[in-house]
Amino acid sequence: MNAVRRTSLLLSLAVLACASAKQASAESFWAEKKVYSAKPPIRSACLMPAEADLVKLGVKTSEKMPKESADWSRGLRILIWTHLSAAGIATYAATDSLSSGASYPDIEQATQQIQQKYDALSVTLYKKPGQIEKAAYTLGDQVAMLPCAANSDVLVFIQGAGAIPTSGRQAMGALAGRILTEGAVVYITFADAKTGEILAMIRFHNVGDFLTDPEEGFATPLDEALADINLGSSRKIERAREAASPDGH
């Protein structure tokens, strides 16, 4: 039930982004003071599997897009993995046993339990993100069950939702004097890998063709947000951004 409510909340935000094409991409972020001050610094991260849901909005109904959702989830995870690495953060997969010797079924069960706990917490987390700065949220030390927790400073959760209006829905919006386009919202949450305390969260609203190329839609605001909350090396983030730009500047 909590996961359903979380998905509903995300999709509602995506629909709002879809209905208002004023800004192509916008980011917001919240973090504890110790993240801004890098005391202690965050040098390693363990990525949970990404969860991203897409719906096609018709005139009267909406339709889930399972294949496109799976592809977008993979694209977002690759994007965030790549940019965390570019920021100088060693990155691991939550499903990797590393040197622990843990079996895949055990790791999968632990991953699911932690994800379910995050899903339940995210309902409040997304509504009141400002409380992150007061260290108000935690997943508990159950997160340390993951083999990657021993090598990681933070556990990273990636969740998103996108809405794609049909031509009929767009025509209906035009008649009402509104321009409708594709819209998405993505949350990246960082939890202490040992205690489960929520340390920081980044939120993106994207309007436009976010699905074809997640790098195009989210890369620049992601790098800016990482630099703003002082996660990783700002100099490395800036160099990576310059290297990715067409003119090298």
C-alpha cells in the first residue's frame, strides 16, 4: 500500500510537470549540515536498483508502460552511477556480493526489505523534504545487511515517474489554453550506509523529451546539485561537465 501511495505521489508530480512547460529542467535539494561541510566526506556509494514508472495519459484514462519504465529505470541508474563516479565517488551495486560470500537470494531478500522500508518512508519524505536538514528521517541500521554497506558511506535510492500525453490529450489541453508535453520527476536520496539516516535528497522536474536520453534531460542539473550539496569533488564534477559539453567549455 505504501509503495502504491508513493508511486501515486510521484505520478501526480509528473503530471503537474507535464502540464506546465515553463522550465525545461529544475532541481531542488536538501541535505544535513555535515553533508555540506563534508565532515566526514562521502567517498563511496552503494546504488539500489532504480524504480521509475511511466504512464501514457489519454483523454479519459491512463495506461502503464512497463517496458519503457524498465528501460528508463536502467537509463537513470547508469546516468547516476556515471556522474557519481565522475565526482570521485567509488560506486557499487547493492545487489553485488563483493567479497562477503553472501548468496544472491539472501542479497535479493535484503534489498527488497530495505526498498520496502524506503517506499514506506518516502510517502512522508517527499511531502516534507525540509525535515532532512533536521536529521528527522532514518531507515534504521537494517541497511548494513547489504554487503556493499561495508565499503560504502551512503546508500543511494533512485525513484522517478513520467507522464506522456497522447495526441488527443494534447489537443484537449490546447483547447483549454494549456500546452501539454512530456513531464517527469526524479528523486535521488542518500542514506547513511551503516545507520540508515537520510542525509540528503535531490529532486528534478523535467519537461520535454526526457525519455529518449536521460543524460540530455538530467545530467547538467544532477552535476549542479552534487556540487551544491558538496557531494564528491566539485572540481571533478566541473571537469566532467566541461568534457561532456560539445565545445569543451
